[in-house]
Amino acid sequence: MLTRNCLLLFLWILVDKGSVSSLRPPSQPLGRSRTGRDHTRSLVGPMRNGAAGFQRVKRGWVWNQFFVLEEYMGSDPQYVGKLHTDLDKGDSAVKYTLSGEGAGSIFTIDQTTGDIHALRSLDREEKPYYTLRAQAVDINTNKPLEPESEFVIKVQDINDNEPKFLEGPYTASVPEMSPVGTYVTQVTATDADDPTYGNSARVVYSILHGQPYFSVDPKTGVIKTALPNMDREVKEQYQVLIQAKDMGGQLGGLAGTTTVNITLSDVNDNPPRFSKSFFHLRVPESSAVGSAVGRIKAHDLDIGKNAEVEYTIVPGDGGAMFDITTNEHNQEGIIILKRPLDYETKKAYTFKVDAANAHLDPRFQSFGAFKDTATVKINVLDVDEPPVFNKPSYVMDVYEDTPAGTIIGAVTAQDLDASSSPVRYSIDWKSDLDSYFEIDPVEGTISTNELLDRESIAQHNISIVATKLNSPVLTSRVAVTVHVLDINEFPPELASPYETFVCENAKVGQVIQTFGAKDQDLPTAGQQFSFKPPREDLKNNKNFTIRDFGNNTAGIVTKRSGFRRRLQEIYFLPVVIEDNGYPPKSSTGTLTIRVCGCESDGSLLTCGAEAIFLPVGLSTGALIAILLCIIILLVIVVLYVGLRRQKKKETLMSSKEDIRDNVIHYDDEGGGEEDTHAFDMGTLRNPKVVKENLYRRDVKPEMKRAQRPPVSQDSADIRDFISQRLKEHDMDNSAPPYDSLATYAYEGDGSVAESLSSIESLAVEHEEDYDYLNDWGPRFKTLAGIFGEQSETQSDSTSTENTH
């Protein structure tokens, strides 16, 4: 190809005879006008299609687009083209200059002739064209003869690049059993040659290796299946070799190849299959429930989720005794024991197992049922087993302080083997270190060995051992929990002091109060209380009764209607409360029920007794106003009485003639009769000196005393009376701690019986009769007796004197 292009270029140069300025038709001159010039310029060039000759044109520059072949391998510089102007007369007066991309380094120009050459080989894929500028100048003055003009040198492409797969090698997958023409993948090759020039970049695809399984589209590179029903289980991996060739696949074109690795993905097109139709297993009767007793497996040629197998037991002989699950790792069927085995009851079980795919593909259901069935027979092996208790654990209750030797419960174990050996019982000594209990070795009854105290140990946990008599090695154990119960010590009582009321408009059978009970015994959980009225109250009480709700609460129920506060305001209802302790305890509580006024809807209005006497029809506001008026009046009265007492007290205490002022003034305690310095003793002996209206200030005077007539100062009665009064004051703990002056000269003149003082009795004759005192009433009975005896004594003494 390179040789042919060089020959064509050489022939063209010979025809042009050295005056070729371009290999293309001339283009429009740059920088100069086509007309309006004084002189004429011309370009000598070849005529296409074999026409030779010259044509005069009025142009300053005549340009063609220059071309240069890429990858030129000649020894001489490659000729590109020739620049010429009509100002050049051939006298070497014009000099041509070249500038721009690659000027001087890649391209050079002959300054005299204008010939352009390429100094080295060019690669179009590296740079497809170069832009340069040319100018003609005067060789002597170096002045431009023409304006500078720009032209392009294009690198002409040759087929020097093969197609390349930039993304290869490729990996793809397609489901097995796919129909012909199923898309697999697409490959793409690129050619660096010029796609606009010839067929250098036109690529065609083909398969070199991989037929007849796959095909490729020659233009698009799309790979499709070419063979139907390709089975992954037969062959899974395929390697396809794809070729891309330029020049449209013609001879001499360059080619590139890539590899496509195609994998057939799995589909569920194979059912599971058992390796054999009958499986024989053996399992000892002592196997635990939930343990695996055997394994079976159905093989599936598929992989992944398409190979997942589900096993099921067909209902039948052994379906209730066994179950089967799938091992997710190896898809084995694990047979699991659901119920205990007993060799003496049944020695063999036979059942069928189905194996089916978990994920079915509807496209292949026409192939048949995707499952397989096998028969499994399991023989039960006899094992010498330990005794078996009839319960997994035992719970027993016993009250504290129960006498020793009391049976609290029993355990039972038996030998299930065919030999049916007797069983012996014992208590594990480690679980009962203090020997609180003992067990009958034959019967298995458990009894107390000593008194139990709940406050010390509330719960005992012991272990009972059962041993076969003919095989002591085989033993079994069971846990026994003994709860020590608290003796019922306290009777139940009402939960709280309930405030109960019944409305006057209450109806028969109405529950007016719900109440509960409490008990000090422990534990509180599980306590049950029952409520009922006393027996004598069942018939006598016509007003209320007790209804037990059965949930530790009860209610007060009315037995009649028409309750009235005017008739009876309060009712007392006894209730008997009994607990479920041992021994049972009971107590009687009393509920107080008050009759109240209520609204029509049953809401409480008032329960006060004062409301009974209020007129009917007064509203609540009116009642409050009346109460406020009463309170205000009471406050006024209290203030008035308080002010009166305060004023009276100030009057008494402000007296300047108070004798106690002298005692307080001297700050001296009284010395009794011997103290003659604190006050005048003459005042005591002479009642005349006593001023009127002198009161005793240590106590509040209750009545005003009248002044008595004077009596003899030397009377013995006065002395005795004063001495007696003085002793009384000295012994009086309620008197103030200071001396008090009091006179007793006269007792008053307001009495009908006149004065009874012994002071005045001196002036009375000895023969005076005091019998009239008996007529004054019981108050003077004692006084009449005293003077009656004195009169009789005086009479006796008088008669005695007369006798003498």
C-alpha cells in the first residue's frame, strides 16, 4: 500500500513538471481580494482528469490542502507540495518563509523554489493535521510581497492499526436449557485508523472457537446461544474465541481476538432422588426426646437453592413418633424422636418419607413430579433403664409445729423394663443435712423427723433417690420441695374504717358500699376471705345485708327503701369475716351507716343532723348565708363579754387602797400572826377600823358582803375563828404567794335566819331554843343538830348547879 501511494505521487509530480503547488483543487486566496488589482497574478497547476494546460486567475495566492502519507519509510524527505506566487519571475528575487506547527522541525521549505518537505515519518493517530503559515518576501529588502496566509497539511491515513478489544477477556453466563438465540453478552472492538477514509476502521466479528454452541453478530458483536437445551449437569463452562477484522473482513485486513468465558447457570430441572428405596435404622429405647435417631439423603443434581430438599413423613405407622428436618449444609434428612420409646410397648416402626424441591420451576413441571419417596424402618433396642418417677418434681406443704412422724406426702417410681424390678427409696443426705425428714424405703411416704419452724426455714429442698432392687447401679432422682406453712394466728379484720352512707331515696337491693378485709398473717398472697352477717342478724335486720362477691370483697345491700334521718340517722351493721387459714380464724366487724340526703342521681347532698330541721326548699346558698349570720352574731357576743371582763378586771386592780400593795411594796413574805411590822395588827382586833367594801383580791369575789355589827374584841370565838381561817389560807395551794388580809366581823344580813355567827351568839341567852332550825330545810339540818346538842348540854349543867 505504501509503495503504491509513493508511485502515484511520483507520477503526479512528473506530470506537473515541477510547477505543482497542491494535490487538491486550488482554494480561495487568503488576505487578498479577487478583483480590483493593477497587476495580474497566476498559479500554474495541473488539470484533473488528464486535462493539461494553464489557466489565468486573478489571485495573489492559490492554495490547495496539502497531504502527507503517514508512516513514510523512505530515506529522503517526503515531498509535500510547492508554494508559488505570480510575483515570482524566476529571478530569485522572492523568498518563501514558513511558520506554525512543526515548521523547521517537521516541515521545511525551500526559500527559493517554495518546495515543502517532511523531515520525518508522521503518525496520523498521534496528530492528524498541522496548521502552518506561509509568506513571500523580497529577498533583498526582506519586505513582505504578500500578506501572510495560513494553510493545513493533513496526514493521510493508512491501515496500520488492528482492531482491539479494550474490555476483554469477557465473562458471561446464560441459564441452562435456554432456547436458540438467547442473548449472552456483547463484545466491542475499536480501530485507531481513520473511519472516514477507506475501510481501515470497518470491523467485522466472527467466532474462531465455540461453535456450534454460540454465534456472534458480525456487525454488533452480540453473542447468542446457537444450540438448544444445553444442560449444565453435562457441561457447565464454555470458552469462545471471537475475532474482529478491519477492511470489512477482506483479505489483507488486520485482526484482533478476545476470549469470552461463558457459564451455564443452574435451573431447577432435576428432581431429588434417594440412593435407595429402603432405609433400616436402629435406636435404643433410652433415646431422649428431640434427639436424632438417623439420617437419610436424597441427591439433587442441581446446585444452590435449586438443590434444596424438603423432607416430610407420610402419615402412617410412625408419623406420630418421629419428625424429620433438613440439614441446610448437606441437605440430609435428620429423623428426630418426638415421643419416648418403650421397647416393651412397641419394638419397630415403619413409615415413608418424601423428598421434594423447595423451589420449583414451572417450565419443567411437565417433566414429572419433582419428588422421590423412600421407606424407613426403625427397630427399637431394649435397654435396662433406671426407675421412672410418675412426676418430674413434687411439691408438698406442711404446717409449722407439726408433730414429728406426720406423713406429708409420697413419691412413686417404677421399673418400666420387662423384668419389673422392685424399687427402693432413700433421701440424698446432702440435701437434708439436718435430717428434718425421713422416707419409707418401700412405700415412698415422706414424714417429718422433728418439729419445723417456718421462721427458721420456710422451704426445704430435698432429693429422693429411687434404686432398682436387682440393679443398684441404675438410679434416678426427683426433686421434692416442702413448703412450711404459717399457722393462722390472726383473725381477719376490715381493711379500713369505712365511711358509709345510704341515701334517703335508696332502692331495695342497692349496693351502697364495697369493702374488703386484711390479715396480719403471712404470706398475704393466696389469702381468701368470706363475708356474711351474723346468724342472729339474718332475721332481725330488716334494713341491710351483706353480699360476698367471692374476690375478697363484699358489699352492703339495702333490704328496704324509705330511709329517713328524722326517724334514725345512724345504723350499725355487724359483719363476720373468716379467712382460709389453718385453723380458720374469724372476727366480727361493725360498719357504721349514716343516712344522708342525696340528689336524684345518687350524689351526696348533706349528712348533717342540723339539716333535718331546716325548712324544705332552702337552697345551699341560703343555708350558707344563715350560718354566716349566726357565726357573726356569736363573734359579736364573745367580743362584748370579753370587753366587759377586761374592764371589770382593770377596775379591781387599779384600787389604791389595796392592802396587798403594802406587802408588794415591802417585798416581804407574810410571817403570820407574829409578823407585826408588815401591817397594823390593830386592824385585826378592831373591826371598826376596817373600811367598807374591802374585798379579798387573791380570789374573785362572787357576792357583795355586808358589814357586820361590831363585836367584842376579846372574844375567844374571834380568836379561834381567825386562827382557823389563817390555817386554811396557809394550806390553800391555789392562793397567790403573798399575804392576804381578810375580815370576818360580819357574815351578812340578807339571810332570813339572821346571823348565825358565834360572835353574836354571846349576846343571846343561854336558854335560847334552836329547834326552829329544823324547819329551815335540809341545808340547816347539821347546824340544828350542833346547837341542839349544845342546848341540851347547857341545860344539864344548869340543872346540876341547881342540884348542888
